[in-house]
Amino acid sequence: KVDSFNSLYMLVKMSHHVWTAQNVDPASFLSTTLGNVLVTVKRNFDKCISNQIRQMEEVKISKKSKVGILPFVAEFEEFAGLAESIFKNAERRGDLDKAYTKLIRGVFINGFLPFSALISVEK
């Protein structure tokens, strides 16, 4: 199962191990193996972000509801807090920044655009 807690943490840890192993001997078996594991971990991280975006797209917004915080907005806040604590001193900060861009776009498209359409229809 791919979840944000493990894939975030593993991406940071494996990146550090690969960096350390490549500084010692870039052609070693350990360095090559850790590099292959890092590719798998990065794919899991990307799947985690894609799954969160897909969950946003699948949320049904009640047409009767006028006010409220969508669950995925609160989940994004929780995700961002966790990610910031994990990626505090990480070399892979660029991956997190790209994920933020995708997630914020998903929050905007799936959260705010449907509400603006409802508002324009009610006027």
C-alpha cells in the first residue's frame, strides 16, 4: 500500500543513502542497488501524489451546501505539515515542490472551480 507517510520518508532516506554510497564508490554494487531502490521509491511517491489528486476529483460536492471546508483541503494541510517536517533538510526538496504544485492545482480545480460555477448559476 502506498501512503504519504512511508513514501515521503523513504524518498528522503533513500536519497541520502544513495548520495552517501555514490560519494564512496559510484560503481559499487551497493550504490547501484540503492539507486534502483530509489527509482522505485520515487515512483511510489509519484503514485501517492497521483492518488491524492484522484481522491480530490472523486469527491462529490453537495449542491445544497453553501459553506464548509472540503475534506481534501484539510488533508492537504495535514500532508504539508508532515512533508515539511520530513523534507526539512533533504536534498530532494525539488520533488516536494513539484508535488505541491500538482496538489495545489488539484485543490484549486476540484475545490474552488465547482463552487464558483454554483455561485454563478445561483445568481
